[in-house]
Amino acid sequence: MDVVTESVRKVPVPRSPELALGAEIPRHWFANSAVVTQIANGVNLLFPQGERFFVRSVHHYLDRIEDPVLRAQVKGFAGQEGRHAKEHERFFAVLREQGYEIDRFLRFYDLVAGKIEAVSPPELRLATTAACEHFTALLAENALRDHVLDLAHPSLRSLLMWHAAEEIEHRAVAFDVLAAVAPGYGLRMAGLAMATACLGGFWTLGTLMLLAQEKMKPRGFVKQWRGARKQREGHAVFVRGIRQYMRRDFHPSQSDTDRLADEYIATLAEAGAALA
């Protein structure tokens, strides 16, 4: 096993940092921009349901995993994703307090995503999870390496940076489970197609729903969109991610980003954050 692959054999550690998610968060918390904020809020709305889907999809195969390290990684992955879901769900209360109507969208999202899950075979759900984890790992890399969250409110920056670091830590778990129980390029590509359509589609719908509530004039929208190029590059991960994932020899360990996660987790420890 090469050095890079060995680096992702670490068992993910679930953490619960103390995050302040309350009235101190302004309505336009990201770059003081309605556009950039709603792009970020749009994907935030997807996390709780999405994270729980990921856990169900991977945990379904736990009994078929013989590698003790991978079994431990699955359990650590589930712990991290469960805590991510809980913290992002706390933020929903902030959005409601700020006057956003999000519950109709959440009901629609839960209904449609639930029906897709119900009619999809377990191996496709796992392949979709593996591809989604690739996309989220790329978003995490952007956050930690390119400092795209520098203009975010400190509370949301802490939430998203913590989430990003742990996404990098467990970026290979679902992929390795897929390789162990249902290998095959065709299935991996089917999962990539499903992940791209669902993540991209729901994210776009959530963002548009929130932007519609801003009642912005077209000129103001265009100005804000052009003025925050670095902060709105999240959607660009789809192009980059698809190109990487389509390589037959792809593995998440080929992106050697562990240092980024380790450095951020170390800053939490130094600051005395509660990580247990």
C-alpha cells in the first residue's frame, strides 16, 4: 500500500465542537451578499437529509465488510456524518428566525429524495454516496486550501470548516466500501450520474427558492454575482469532480489533502474547543 493510500486508512473520529448558531448571525452572513449567502444556504438545506442517506447507504453493507479497519472507518464515518446533520439542522432555526420560508422546500426535498432512495437498489445508493462524498471532499478542499470562507460570519465559518475537515478525513470510506462489496466501473459511473443530478438539482432549487425571497432587482443580482467570484465557485466542483471521478484508476486518496484537515483540527484543539 502506497503512502497516500495509507494516509486515508485512519479511522475517522466523531467530534462535537461548541458552535454558536443563534441570533448573532446576520441575514446575509457570507461576504455581505444575498447571492453568495443563498448559494451557501442552499447546500446547507441539503446536508441533514443527505448525511443520513449516506450513513444508511454505507451501513447497509457493514456485515459484508471483512476488513476490520474499514469496518471501524464505517462506524467513524457514521458518527461524523450524524453530528454534521445535527449541527446543520440547528441552523434551520436561524433561517426561520430570519424570515425565510424553508419548510415547504424541505418537505418537497424529503419526499422526492425519499422516493428516489426507495426505488434505488442498495448498490446504486452506495455508488451515489461514494460520488457525493467525492464532491463534498472537493468543496472541503476549496474551503480549507483556498480560504473561500474568509468572508463568512465566524459562526458559519466554524461550522463549515469543521465539517470540511471531517469530510476530508472520511473522503474514501464510501468509495472503499463500494470497491469491497460491489466493484465495477459501470456502477461507479451510474452513481456519479445520480449524485450529479441529485446534488446539483436540489442545490440549485434550494438556492433559487431562497433567492426568490430576497426580491432582488436584476441589476443588484448581477452586481453581487460578479463581485464574489471566489466565494461562488462551489458549483465548479462538479466539472472538476466529474473529470477526476471518470478516470478508471481514480481513488480518493489521490488527492493528498489530509494535511489541510489535520491543521484545522489542530487549531481547534489549540483553541480549547470541545471535540469529544
